[in-house]
Amino acid sequence: KDDGETCEFMDVLDASSSLPWAALRIMVACHSLAVGGRGSSSDEPPPLIGDPLEKAVLENTGYTMLQNNAMRKSNESTDKPENVLILQRFGFSSRLKRMSVLARDAGSVKTWVLTKGAPETLKTLLRPDSIPPNYDEISMHHMALGQRVLAMAYRELATEEAA
């Protein structure tokens, strides 16, 4: 997190709540999904190829994948960007235990590094002041329950880094 906000884990959101855009942007753009052909009609999004969990996550973000590098908002009533573009993918590496993408919201000049991966791996890449105090406790609790745990992180690229 790179915006100076206080950092702590939230309780589970109820169905009527929405995620902060910083977290939702990662869910929309940080994946290895690919378009697998054409939908059966012009109103239907094309079928996706890839990890079933990544498909389920994208389907529940309110975005659909138009092309391998472009997501479009499917719900016009939200205040989120119309499109999110993936500029570069750095696919999941089992050695690094993470994947990252460079992405940009439609109409913005800001480029974001969006990363997801093993909590213990991402923790080493984070600024110490951005790590919630209960980071290890929460991730270990869910791992002990046999749940798949992924940490998410983001950072805006400086202009000279994005060039």
C-alpha cells in the first residue's frame, strides 16, 4: 500500500459491501486468464481459459475480459473505471511464489504494479509501515484451516519507472 492510509485487516465484508478500489483493481487485473474464443452471442463475453479460482474472482468483480489485456466494467452503476488495461504480465513463478502485472485504469496516466502471491513472500517486499500488525496471525490462521491464502499488494510506478 502506497497511499499513507492506516493499514489493518478488515472483518469479512457482507454481500452488500464493496471492496476498496485498490484491492478490487488487483482482483480485476492480476491474473493469468486468457480469452478462449468468441461468446455464443454478441452480448455474451468470450469464454475464459485459466485457473478456476481466477475465473471466479474476475466474474465477481463486476468486470468482464474483452481481450487478453482489457477488462470492461459490466455494471454501469458503479463509480469504478470503465476499463482496466493490462500493459505487461509477469506470470506466476513457483520459485518467486508470486505474479505481477502493470496495469492502468482507462483515462488515467498512472501505471500500477499489482502483485499477488504467498503471504510470506509478499511480506518481504512491503514497506514495514504498510504491514498490518496481525498479518502473520491472520494468514497462518486461514492456512491452518486448509484455505488457499493469497496476499495482494500494489504500488504506483513513478513516471521514470513506467517509461
